[in-house]
Amino acid sequence: MKTLGLAGWSGSGKTTLLVALLPLFRAQGLTVSTIKHAHHGFDLDRPGKDSFRHRAAGAHEVLVASAARWALLHENAGEEMDFAALLARLSPVDLVLVEGFKRTPYPKIEVFRPALGKPPLWPEVPEIIAVACDAALPGCDRPVLPLNAPSVIAGWVARHLPLATPAQSA
């Protein structure tokens, strides 16, 4: 599976870009999954629901299933799962878009907004293959893509990775 990350500081627009790119890749006939890294605790479950009660009672994993979707809630006991192990849990797709995991070695586009006042990641992170930015970046040694033009970014990704569409695979 091809993997492409979106890395950047909080508030840079990683999620906004990811959700803009997803339908563009899907329109090309690609199957796409996502992985999102959270730096803080999170919960997909709600107090009072049976699955929440299962976890609260000590279940190591709780699988919730319906006709529409299923979700597996796995308790890590304070140990974060390895990125490769997370990828291995996904069903095969054409592309996995990853938000976060900026220090993990896999190809990424940095989402960078100079107005945030944060330093760029690209000088220190060799896996950044391009920078999506809303301003000029003099001195950047990576391709600079227009942050507010997701279709341009999707086209660049399709050429760079290269992504095989179902028509090309046949």
C-alpha cells in the first residue's frame, strides 16, 4: 500500500487538506484509508453505552458491529502501537493518508503556514517530500505546493507516488 503523510504544527490545516484530498483520490477510483495520530487520550465510546461499560469492566478489546460499520477498540495500557503494526491492521487499499506521526520514516507533505510563527519541519525531517504552503518559501529545497489548491496537490501526489487507478491496473 502506498502511504503518504500530512505533517505540520497544530492549526496548520492538516485535517482540512486531508478531507479535501480524499474525495479527489476517490474520484480517480482509488481506495483510500486514513490513520490519525492523537497526542492526547481520546475516546470513540460514550459513557452509558454497553461497549463503554465493557471497557470500563476491563475488556482488553471491544468490537462493535452493525450493518453500517464496525470498530475495534483496543486498550494499549500506556504503550503506543508501532506505526508498521497500525498499517498492518488496515485492509489493503491503494493509498493510506496519515495525519501525524511526523517523526516516523515514511513520505510526507508538510503543511506549513508561516503566519503561525512556528519553524518549518522540512529542514529537520528528510521524509518530507514536498511542502504545502500558503506563502512563498524562499530557500526551501523541496517542491512547494499551493496549500489552497488541493487538486494541484492531488495531481502532484499521483505523479510522485505514482498511484495506479483501477483503469491502469486492468
